Amino acid sequence: MFKSRPARSLAASNLASGEYLQVAGFERREVARSGASTSDRVFKSRPARSLAASNLASNAHRAFDASFYTRRRRRRTMGTLDNTTALITGASSGIGEATAHALAERGANVALVARRREALEAVAKKLESEYDAAAIVVDGDVRERSTSEAAVEAVVDRFGGLDIVVANAGVGRGSDVETMTDEEYFTMQETNVDGTFFLTRAALPHLKERAGTLVVVGSFAGEFPRSFNPVYAATKWWARGFAHGVAAQVGDEGVAVSVVNPSEVRTEFGSEDGDPFEERFEPGTVTEPSEVAEAIAFAATREGSSAQEIDLYRRDKFAESF
Ligand SMILES: NC(=O)c1ccc[n+]([C@@H]2O[C@H](COP(=O)([O-])OP(=O)(O)OC[C@H]3O[C@@H](n4cnc5c(N)ncnc54)[C@H](OP(=O)(O)O)[C@@H]3O)[C@@H](O)[C@H]2O)c1
């Protein structure tokens, strides 16, 4: 599958070389650039152990050394995100844009990732004027591993670390399996699945350093079998399964992982196959992006978060289906 992919886009290859990276931010607050604290080093230097020993040891570790809570508490107090940095993919519209507002409003520095550079710059300007936020813009395609790697590197260079990652970029194409084209299939698979993996892989070492939070945007479609677009649904089942597995893998190193599952949200979603959802649904009939963003902000501001999964379904969702 990888071999048959088209050559990387010009934007993506330029991004990899750093040409298109743009800092559109403004100094608002002191950004910690210091290296790992003593407690961070304690975490990193834990030796490899057998699974049983590791589980026992990690529980014991939690009992007497809550250093990951301390690391988080240094940056997140009273539900604010002062002195934290968040990276959001799909930040040029919809849920990602609303999330950038919700996190910047709470004090976070933000990195905005998507393909449409002008749209990202417009979002960055709004964040600066409305919240005095520091924002950087990284345009690129999340289907390319270089996009996530360059974005994470840019964030760490600029802000000194990474506390919150929102894997939000995602698309739906077509529906019927029998008539689905290869392009529709690969577009969903590469964006929703590969993109989430590349981002998570690049971000995890930094989230461990900061006892950070990974939020994956799933979907109602990834929780219940339904007839509409099985391939899109499967990418969201994958995203949820991946997120919970990552939680199991790094939860004892202080990293919180949350999945947020909306049903219909009034965004640009669906525009390739007809009217975007923001036009297809009247205000008040389904979820607004700001509500999803508030759920993501809830997960991002928890100390020692146990928000594993947050569902946001329109009120009559089950009345229609069952
Ligand atoms: N709207 C819904 O009803 C709904 C329901 C459940 C879950 N979701 C999920 O919510 C997430 C956000 O969607 P949305 O509703 O906010 O739709 P949206 O307004 O269409 O936003 C999608 C975002 O993803 C970005 N994106 C798409 N392909 C990309 C790529 N290859 N590389 C980089 N960025 C890419 C888009 O930016 P560029 O075009 O600028 O690249 C855009 O910022 C998706 O994962 C979607 O599956 C949506």
C-alpha cells in the first residue's frame, strides 16, 4: 500500500525541508525551555522489566511517586492551560478550529496543522487578537509522516515542549463499499488511520516528558455498527482501538489518552460528497463544533485524567436508529 502511493505533494516535501513552516505567533508568556526535571529523569531511567514485574512496579511507583501528577499540575491549575502547548491537526475548520479557540482561550500556546495555509493563518490571527495567544502554523498533509514529524519538531523548537495533542484531521468519502473507488478508500485510510499513527508516534516522547494528554477524535460511527460508509466507520473503530491501546501502553508513564466521539457536527465535513454538514443540518438539530471543542478542553484540563472516552450524540440519535 505504501509503495503504490503517489509521490509526495510539493507542499509536503517543502514542509519537510522546513520551507513552509511559519511562525505566526506572538510572545505572550514565558515558555519553559528547560530540560527534563529530576522526576522526569526518574521516569525515563526505569529499567526494562517483565510484564508482571512491570505492572507491579508501576502500581507501586504510582503509590509513592506521583511525579506525573506533579508535572501536570505545574502547568494546569484550576482548569486553565497557562504555560502549556497544544498541537491540533485539522485546525483550519470545524472541530479543529473550535478546539484551537477553546484551548487558546484557556491559556495554551497552539500549533495549527492542516493543508490550507491561508485558513490556518486566519485562525492564528483570531487566536492572537481574541486571546492574546501564541500560535504557529504548519501547513502539510497528515498522510505524510513528515508533516507530523515537522510539526512536532516546530512546536518543541518554538515552545520548548508539548503538553496536548489533538489528532483531529479526518475525512469521509463515498459510502457504498461496492462502488467505492480506490482513491476514496485510500484517502480515508491514510488520513484517518495513518495520520493518527504518524502524529501519535512523533508526539509520544514529548507527551511523556510533560505528562501530557493525547485526544483522538473518533466518531459515533466508530462505536456502533451502521450501514452508512463502512470504510469511514472502520477508520474510526481503528482510531478508538488504537487510542485505548496507546493508553494501556503509556498510561503508567503519565500520559492521558482520551477519545471524543461526536455524532453529526455542523462543520465542513461531507462537502466533497454534497452539502457540508454545516449546511445540511439546521442550527440546534445536531452538535456544534464548539461543543466538541469544550469536551476536548475538558479532557485536556483534567489532572491525572480518567476521561477515557467522551460521547457527544445529538439528543434523538437513538430514537432514529433503534
Ligand atoms: N462533522 C461530523 O459530523 C463528525 C462526526 C464525527 C467525527 N468527526 C470527525 O471530526 C474530525 C474533524 O472533522 P470536522 O467535522 O471538523 O470536518 P472539517 O470541517 O471538514 O475539518 C476537517 C479538518 O481536517 C483537515 N484535513 C483533512 N484532510 C487532511 C489532510 N490530509 N492533511 C491535513 N489536514 C487534513 C482539514 O483541513 P485542510 O482541508 O485545510 O487540510 C480540516 O481542517 C474528523 O476526524 C472527522 O472524522 C466529524
